[in-house]
Amino acid sequence: MNSRKQLIDSLLNELTLDEKIDMVHGTGAFHTGGIDRLQIPPLVMSDGPMGVRKQFTDKTWIPCGKEDDYVTYLISNTALASTWSKEASYKAGEVLGAEARGRGKDVILAPGINVQRYPLCGRNFEYMSEDTCLISEMVVPFVKGVQTQDVAACVKHFALNAQEYCRMDVKTFCSKRALYEMYLPHFYASIKEGNAYSIMGAYNKFNEEQCCESKALLKDILRDEWNYDGVVISDWGGIHHTENAYHATMDIDMSVSQDFDNYYYANPLKEKIQNGELSVDNLNESVRRILEMMYELKMIGQQKEERKAGHFNSHESQQAVLSAGQEAIVLLKNDEKHLPLNKKNLKKVAVIGQNAIRKHSNGGGSAEVKALYEITPLLGLKMRLGGNTEILFGEGHDLPTDTESYRAQNEVASWQTSSVDIYEMRIQRFIKSKTSGIIDDDFVAWNDEKANEALQMARECEEVIFFAGIDHDIESEGIDRLSLKLPYNQDRLLNEIVKVNQNVTVVVLSGSPVVLGEWKNHVKSILWHSYLGSEGGLAVADVILGNVNPSGKLPMTFPLAEKDHPSVEMGEYKWDENELYFREDIFVGYRYFDKKNKEVLYPFGYGLSYTKFEYSDLQINDRGENVDILLTVKNTGDMDGADVVQIYSELVEVDEAFKELPYCVRELKAFDKLFLKKGESKHITMTVDKKQTFRFFDEEAHAYRLLSGQYRISAGHSSRELVCSAMIEIGSDQ
Ligand code: BGC
């Protein structure tokens, strides 16, 4: 018998019912109970995806307010996905794991991997992409990176978490096919390939059941179909009934209230076991899984001494965040090769917009971070430009004062403790604007004085750099956005600025799609920045000044208008009944725009570079189980840089048997990021698994099957710019 099994069996033997109960529920805001006499420590958890959250007092959501919990602020999950770099994802995971361990945590409640289905979802920045292939490829290295540090990743939120409005009880309905093709594969990859030790249930309902109590999701799919033997943790307050969660094999009940003994898995579970209503078997299984995870994390057993200590705010973490941030920036427009700006010629620059000086780390909900520092774009530009360039700064517009960040300036509370009334007010505004159709999405009045000052600066300077976009008062856990439009009268101000200056660069900050005003046709350059962490200001300065060649690609489609989006045009939301139907089915994100042949603002996978990359000689090598895709990539421009080669499949002729089956026009199947010096070329090979790549989910057979027919495999610069291709025939598996 191996020592792990021996140890765990003997602990299970010794543990009393009370002790087991302590191990499966929160006995503090962020930990379960430890059993001193058996040297089983409590399991200590922390948010979240953008860095290790500040320290709370043991039993409350009140921050300790000490000086010892400042950390590195990581780039958002959306930004990470925008790098399309598996190496950057691994590195980000490693940093998050090291910082979590450094702060004494065992489980880090990250990454968020729900599909960005709805462009106005307040938590999109915590999620990676609208595409399951991109999420799968990025989440696996991330989880591995975290877990090298003896910390468990906790992928969240399982499953179909797509919007914040009515988040605790909205019923989500989606076809089995869409579930298995679009919403589950990345969760599957995170636990099968990434080996995520834990997973978090979602707040929403799956059909009629709470996800945290869903037998269909947790027992039938996760445990029985996928054989998952890791730890399932509830979202905080996601369990509503003891029996349901228990039968569904939920392992740990966490919540937001302080009556820890009354948690569903505390006294209520104990009583039901004692009076024979529930068998103790599931509890034993949960405790076994928790102990196994603890063993892997070196929390118990002889290897305790070898557990990594971690570290936070190390130079290494900061460098990793800078380089990921640089790679995440997406160049959306660059007329006349306006960027990069030449530092030597820059004598006087106008920097405009609140986002030039705004810090974003302390907002967003549970993803808030108490950052050791956050370099704003204005500071970053000054640090990189030095003293020979004069920079004028103007706010240009007001910001609302009835918000979370306005309060957070005093650092008196956590998001949970202070947000209730603000969010209630904003939810009422949300409902009002949705039901009346009158949307107050500017939030503040036009400020003549600030606008005129900005315009005057724009007249005086050779260059204008406008830091536009949204922030965590608009994009946050707990509330969806009101519209895709930029708030705070930014469109109006930019429309004025382009009349007085020809050299305008706009940096748009957001973790989800936005629509841009008329000014977009008159500015020279547009960059997209999706919350870039502690070093964000430097990362963006580096791209603007050409120290780094941009290589980010959009992980989601930017539509021309909200109504064009599948989740809005096709999705159906019943306001009065809290029911959300994913009627666009498998046509999520770009799959829908392509099917309808709709014009978009920027397509999925889009992003420019300061150099040019050419693809040639695409060949396919069908090796039976696997298919190799080979091609040559050449940097034909005049600057070194990184490129993301995207591989899409298109089913051009479907076999007779599937003539009636709806299928997507094109789908991302693989990608690779590589760095090429100017003039350099490389031959690359990407390998895909045939069964996973050319499949559909057959609802009747309840199984994936090959979707046989003739496929075109193309390499492209985006989902709408495919440049070379070859054909492959996929036979039937019947
Ligand atoms: C969020 C989770 C988070 C948890 C703990 C919940 O409100 O949905 O993502 O991990 O709180 O803070």
C-alpha cells in the first residue's frame, strides 16, 4: 500500500463526525476547519484571478488593514487570453501560485473560465474568451503553473455563468449539444490536462437546479462521466439546500454570512447524518478528496517540510506581469504607421482622460487586489519618455461619485461589506433602463471646463494620447453593463478632439467589447488594453513608443451594436421569471457573426503589428489519430516581433448523414505564438487530435462523434482574414 493511501485511510479512521463536518464547511470567511490533534491544517483559500486578495479578519469581510498584504496585481484573464501565449499563461499561473503560497494560502480561487457569452456581463474581465478552444489552450498551462507552487487552482464557475443580473438564481437553459461543444470542453481540459485540484460551482441555476446543487452537472457529468476526483467548492453562498448539494457530491460549503455553525454543511448536515436522513458515505468521500488534495499540496504527511514557501512582490513576478501586459495589448488601428511614436521627435504630448491616471486594482468585486503599486499610463509614459518631452495632462471629463471606487479610496471596507446599497441602486438603474429603453449610460454630466482644457491641450500639442474606456465602476462582479458605449461623455469629447488635432492615439480600456464613436474614423491609432496589472502603464508606454511590437489578438468579437450580438439577438431573457435561454445554441460569439455573415467592428482573433507576417506552404499530414498542420511563417516587415498563427477549420462539404445538422462556418482549432526577427522565417507544426477537432455532440447517443466531410484548414491573421489553406477529408467513425 502506498504511503498516501495509508495516511489518508488512517486519518479517515480517526476522524470523528464533528471533525469531518468541520472540514467540509467554512469556519471562517475563507477557510475550513483544521483538526489540530491529527495535524490536519485548515484549508485556506483566497481570491482571485488578478492577484491574491487582501487579508480579511478571520470571521468577517472586514479587511485587516495591515501593511503586510500588498501583492502583485496580475493582468486580467481577458488580457491573458489576448496574449494567445501559452507560455505567458503558464508564467502567470506560476506567479499567482507563488504569491498565494507566499501569503500562506492553499487554494487560489482562479482562474475564471466561463465563456464570455454576453458582451455586457460584468465579470467578463475575469473570464478569458468567447471561444472554448482559446480558453482550453490557455487554462491548462495556467493551472499547471499555479500548482507547481503547491497551491491548488480552483477553476470557476461551473457552469454557464454568463451574466450578473439575478446572478444568485437565474435559471440557464441551453441545449445539450451547446453545453458539450461550447460550455464544457474548457472545464474538461482544465481538470483532465491541467489536473486542477479543485473547481468552484456557479451561483446561477442549471435548468431548475442551483449549479452548486446540480446532480446533472456535478454528479452525472463531473464525477461520473469525467471521473473527477478533485475537490468541488461552492461559490460563496451558492448552496441553498443541504440534501441537494450533498447528493450532488459538492464537497465544501462556503458562504458569506458569519453564522458558520448554521452553514448547510455544518449543523444541518450533521443532524441529518445523525438522524439517518443522509448516509455518511458522501461525507467520507468528500473528506477523502480534501485529504488527497492536501497531500498533493504537501499540507499533510511526511513531505510537509518540502512544501514551497512561495514569495510575493518579487522582481520575477513584476517582470512576468510586465511582459504579459506588453503581449496583451491589441493594436486595432494604425493608419499611416502612426505608431510607434518616435521618442526623439516628441516635444509636447497631450495625455487626456481619467483612465490615464486611474488605478483599477482595487475594484471589480472579488477580483479586487491590494496592489503594492500600479503604474498608471501617465506615469508609465513619463517614466519611459524622460525629461525631454513635455506632457500636458487633462482629465477631460468627470467620473461618478456614487460608486464603489469612490468609497474604496478610504479603504474602509471590502467589496462585500460596502457594496450592497450601491449595487442595489445600480441594479435598479439597470432594470429601469432595460424596461424603459432609456439608458443613462453616460453616468455624469458634460463638464465644460474639463473638456475645454483638454481641447486646448490638444490644440497645443503635436500628439494626443487619449486613455478612454471603462473601469470597475462600470464593469464589475454583481452588475452587468448598461450598454456597449463608452461612458462619461468620452465619445463626445473625442469627437471634438479629432477636429483640432490630426495625430490622435486612443487607448481603450475594457475587459469586454465596447463600441466606439464616430471619432474612430478620424484618429490615427487605436489600442485595446484589458486591465494590465501592476505594470500596465509601462506596458502600454512600451507599445506606444515601439520598445515592444504589439502582438495581442482579440479573444472575442467586438460587434457593431449590442443588438447584433447573438446573446442579445437570439438569446432570450425573461425578466419576470429569471429565465435565460441560450437560444443561439452552438453559434456563440464569432460563430454567429460568421453564420449570419454580419459585419463586425473587430473580429475575433484580430490585432495588428508594426511588422508584417506572411504564411505559405500550408500542408496537412493526416496521421490517423492526429493531424499535423505545417506551414512557413515569415516576418516580411521591418521590425522584430511576435505573431499568433491561428488555425481555423471550415466544413465545406458535409457527409450525407449530417446534411440536416447545423454546424459552424469556421472554428478556431489551434494556434501558436512565435517570435521572428525582421526577415526571419520559421517552419512550424501544430498537431491536433482528430477526434477532438472534427467532432460534434450527438445528443441522442450522448457522445461526441466525428462530423465527417471535407474540411478546409486555414491559417489566418484573424477569424476573418484567412490567408492560406489545404483540404482534409474526415471519415465517419460509424
Ligand atoms: C464570487 C467568487 C469568489 C467568491 C469568494 C463570490 O462572490 O462569485 O468568484 O471566489 O465570492 O470571494
